[in-house]
Amino acid sequence: MKQCLVCLLAALMFSTSSVLADDLNTEIAEDYNSHLGELFDHFHRNPELSLVEFETARRIASELRAVGFEVTEGVGGTGVVAIMENGEGPMVMMRADMDGLPVEEKSGLPNASKATQIDPITGNEVYTMHACGHDVHITSLVGTARQMAARKDQWSGTLMLVGQPAEERIIGARAMKEDGIWERFGQPDYALAFHVSSNDVAGVINVSEGSPYAGADTVDIIVHGVGSHGAHPHRGKDPVVLGSQIVLALQTLVARELSPRDPGVVTVGSFHAGTKHNIISDRAELQLTVRNTSTETRELLLNGIKRIAENMGRVAGLPEDKLPEVIISEESVPPTINDPVLARRLKQAWSAAMGEDAVIDKPTKGMGAEDFPFFTVDPAITSVYWAIGGTPAEDFEREAAGGAPVPSHHSPLFKISAEPSVRAGVESTVVALMELMGS
């Protein structure tokens, strides 16, 4: 009898959960048709570059105020922080990045961006494009706000929604932290974020219990030499030869010093030296990106780069005051690492609400980086970062059959199927928030 009662209660709970999930899905679909679809179109047609997302921030702030959030603009530059207090309970932050890229859109979509803007870094007028899907993120943030405001009787706590600038330059989250976001608005108990992905089928949720995004460091190596005539190389110390030897030696860091099961990347993306055919320069400059998924790997790679560069200078016979200089830029970001317990908890909630087929755990290919960890380390905040698929299944099928490949992020051909992506973004976020704050 007791067993039957337990089964009945479980069935009742599943049925109630299913009904609530169906209601949420229906309401999000209606909101997309009446409001969010046009909002996405606006954001897609009007992208703005890192640090100058003025109109984007204003529109986000206006949308969030309209549904009852207390909104503060200008946090860390153009950042937006919206707070809704709703009784006792945890504080949960949901972040959406909002900047576009200096790319001319060639997607062929009817709402392709034709916008231009003055790049604040170069001073040049450039085309702008949401070539990474941040328009999905901010549209979903607004959709989430609208759903949570309408469901205040179903949750309790404090909801913090963040529109973050300058993710593409990995400086926006740091700027908001330095502007005292936690001191001014409160430190969250949980922090959440997602990224739309052209590598996954539209609407699917991809969540990992590990590291969905790598840490990244920007490293410069200045190679000093002794200039001379190209016809008299013995009179100089050639920084081009020395720089080339450093480039080759750096490849052994990942190949021979890092465990084969630990991911790491050391890429030399730029090598500049010299001015003329017959002049041996006295300087070469290397620019590197260094990627990792743990603090231990980061330390191994950065220490190794310094060791190799300096000692190759000694091999070349340079004096101690002319050894290569290794400069680690402040434009660095730690790896994004999901809390495994929270990831499993949300995975179960998403599976129950959206169906088991809608939730996957597919390893990330590549070593892309994110600045979201600046919100979640020092102090440590329990966090999960997931992906929302953005490409229709038929596009993958066409590619597999030898057709046009699915464009990557940051490509001028990049495109996302807006409706399933935005709807899944809103639904997965609301489900996650209800799991953490539901009354």
C-alpha cells in the first residue's frame, strides 16, 4: 500500500511538473511571436562593438524596467545590472554578454546587419555584426525577465540580471567587478550564463560537469639582437633566427611537458622583425595565445615559455641584459569551470522540464575562452555555464552530404536559427532559476 502511495505521489509530481513545463513552453512561444522575435531582429540589425554598446545597453535597461526590475546603467562602462527582490531566498545572477564584432555580415539573411561604427581601439569606421550570437543572449535575458516577473508567486529570493559589455575583448566582466558590482548590489549565491553554439542542433542544451571554456593568456616575447649588414651576419646576433628557434622550441611544451590527457595550446599568431632584405634587425616581436583548462596547466605553460625564451637567448650567446623578454598581458582570463554538483542538478531539472533528448553533454572542441570566470573566482561563486544549440539539424545533414559547411562563430557567414535558440535560452534559464529559487 505504501509503495503504491509513493508511486502515485511521484506520478502526480511528474504530471504537475509536466503541466508547468508545457505552460512555460507555450508562454515563451507566445512571447517570442508577440515581442521577443522583433526584439531579436532589432539587436541583430544594430550590433555595437565592445565598450561602445550604448544603444544596446539602453534598450536592455528599458526592457527590464518595463517589467519591474530596478535597473542601474553604466556599471563597468556600459554594463547593466537589474535587480528584482522577491522575499527570502538565494541571490542568483544570470549574465548575458551584449557586444558585437568588427565583421561585415555576409550571411545572406534578410535582417543581416549593415551597421557601421567607429572602432574605439583603432579609430577606424568598420562594419559591425553579431557574429557570435550575443543577440540571442540578450534577447533571452529579456525573455527570462518577463517570465520571472510574471511568475513572482512561484519563486522567492533576489534575481540579478546582468547585461555585460566587452566580452569579445575579455575585459567587460573584469570592469564590472572593478566597479564594485558585488559591493553595490550584493554577492550572488549562484552565477549562471549560457552561449549559443553553431556546433549544436538548435534548441539543444549542452552542459558539461567540467570546463566548457578554456583559460587564455595573451603573451608577448621581445627578442633582442645585435643589428648588422645582411652580408656580414657574423657581426650581429640575428633575432629572426633566434625567434624562429623559440617558436619551434615552444612546440615541445604541449608535446613533451604537458600530460597527453591535459589540454593545452601555445600558438604563435604573429612574428614581426626587420625592415629590409639586407639588414639584420636588432629586434623581433612574437605574439602568442596560450590556452588551458586548469590553473596547474596555465602555470606549467607560462613558466615554460619564459624558461625556453630566456635560455634560447643564452644559447645564442646574448648577454644577460639582452635576453628575450616575456610579457604576460592583463588581457588574460581563467578557465570556465562548472560546479559539478550544480551542473548535475540543473541537468536533471532541464531533462524533467524539457525532455531527456533536449539535454546533452558533448565535449567542446577547441580552446575558446570566456571572461565569465571573472564573476565566479575571487571570491568563488558556485556557477554553471551551458550552451544552447543554434543550427538547424538539416544544415548538419547537408554538410555531411558534402554541402556547404556550417559557418563558425566570428565568420561573416555566421548565422543562428533565432526562434529555437531564443526560446531554448529563455526556457533553460527560467527552469534553472526555478530550480534554485522556486518556492
